[in-house]
Amino acid sequence: MQILDQIGLADKLHEIPHTKVTGPTLQFVNGPFRPFDLGRLKTRFPYILMVPQVRFLEFITREAAKYPQFKLVMQANAHQLVEENGVIRGVRYLASDGLHEVRATLTVGADGRFSQLRRLAGFEPIKTSPPMDVLWFRLPKLPGEPEVVGGAFGGIGRGRILILLERTDHWQAGLVFPKGEYQELRAKGVEAVRRTITEIEPRYARHAESLTDWQQLTLLSVESSRCPLWHKPGLLLIGDAAHVMSPVGGVGINYAIQDAAVASNVLTKPLLAGRVSDAHLAEVQRQREWPTRAIQAMQSFMQRNLVASALHAQQAINVPWQLKLFVRIPILRDLPSKWIAFGVRRVRLTET
């Protein structure tokens, strides 16, 4: 949000219907626990702004369209990298009207965790934390809604974790379970999902009644990984294309925007001069790799010491004593919030 504020888009983004999340409340046997609280931060935006993805993409597209050089091609898939003398010179893409070619001084792969450009370039990411699966679905808002401190809730029970995020007109819900159990869960039917929700959080039993068909549920395979190399001559990967972030902390979009800001700081002058060297691209990775490694290490710690133990428990569990101690030490307590909000290293756009 800080970078969007720098370029004058933060206030406009807030005009879109949204909710604000300051941090999750996790329910354990020995009481609720908040692993981080963004509300303690001294910043203009002490929260995660929750905006529907479609509305956010429409917003960014409208703003980008104000620049005459911007061109958006919908329903186009990268088909092949254009390579000459060992340098990437653009891409060939397949659109509804056939195969096309676009050439560029620099091709940027910002196409997410299933990046086609990463695959075409031959880059292989390495895993950085244990995988898990999530069933993603909506629950309706009903009269007399339970109060959820911080806009997010997490409940744990019998090898499952229930996550609820408050949206403007519904609850975005996720049911986390160990990797490889999807077929077994689906065989039990949607009624088993309803029953699990009720067991973990009885306050949402009525909400769960809205789940009547498996088509209402979407399977998300969650993993965290990072490419050892993010670039080759003429090509740069950023965001999830370079480093797939775990959903722990909701930092994926933040780190992707910071990647883009650093790329802008490093590459604007070389691009204007029409000469982008591999050393310039390496500098982008150098500035962003350490912060990415640090936050992925934090996410991995949370997954191994909290998420994994919860997913393998056959009964309700207590808050791990290490985490209770962690949040009682102010200088440590606020570290996760700062890393989630600002990154390990703050990024600002520089004047060119």
C-alpha cells in the first residue's frame, strides 16, 4: 500500500468496496491467540486491504490505460520465447485470432505461481516449506454475525484448520488439510465439510448450511518455492513467477509489488537508454532475494511449528509455548507485523 500511495493510487483504491484485516485470531484449547497485529504499526495503512481480485485488476487496468504505451491483450497465452544470440527479445503468444509476436528490450515474467515464462525459460524452483491443500469457498453473512477481531479467524480441530476472512458481503473461507487427503475428503461429500466447520467453530453452523454441492468448493494446492536464478539475458521474473509465497501472512502481493518497484528503480534508466545488461537484472535479484528468503523462512517456521502440528493432531491443541513467549517480547512481537506490512527491507520508488 505504501508504494501505491507513492504513485497516488492508494486513496483511489480505497474507493472500491473493501474490508480491512489487522491480523487473525486463532482459537486454541487454552484460548484465542493473535500471532501478529498490524494495528500496532505506526503507518497510514495499519491493515491489509481486502478487495475482490476482479475489482483490483479492473482498477489497475484503468490506471495503466492512461499511459499511451500501455496495451492489454486478453485471452492470450505465451507460446514461445523469442531468442536471438542467447538473448530473449520478446515472446510469441497465441490469441483468439492466431499466433502473434511482440518484441521488447526486456521481457518481464509476472505471470504467477504457474508461470509459463518461467517454464519456457527452463527455470526450476526449489521448495521452501511443506506443501498443504486448501478447500476455498464462500459462506454467507447472516443477521447477528459473530464478532471477529481483526477481520480474520482461524480455528483448529482434528487435523483441519478453518480460516475465515471478512469480505464486504460474505465470508471467504478456507479449510486447510494435509497434502494428499483431497480424494478421501471428497469421497465423504460436502456434508463432511459442513460437519468439520461446525465442529471447529459452532458459531458458523448456520453459515455452513449454504454448502450443498461440491462445485461450491475450489481446491488450492499451497506451496512455497523460489527460483535460484530469476533472470537470463533479456528476461526477468518477479513476484510469484520468481518466488511462490505461502499464504501465511498474506504477503504475496506485497512482495510482488516490491519486486516491481525495485525493478523500476534499477532498470528505468537502462531501459530508456535501450541497453539492459544481465548485470542490471542480477542487481534486481540481489536486492530482492534476501528479503524473500527471510519472509519465506518465517513462513516456513510458522508452517512447521503451528500449521503442521495442527494438521497432524487428532485432537484440539494448545498454543505452542514458544509462540506465547514470542508475542510477549515487544521487540519480537512486532517483527512479523513489520515484515508483513513493509517487507524485511522497506522499498520506495526513487526519482529517475
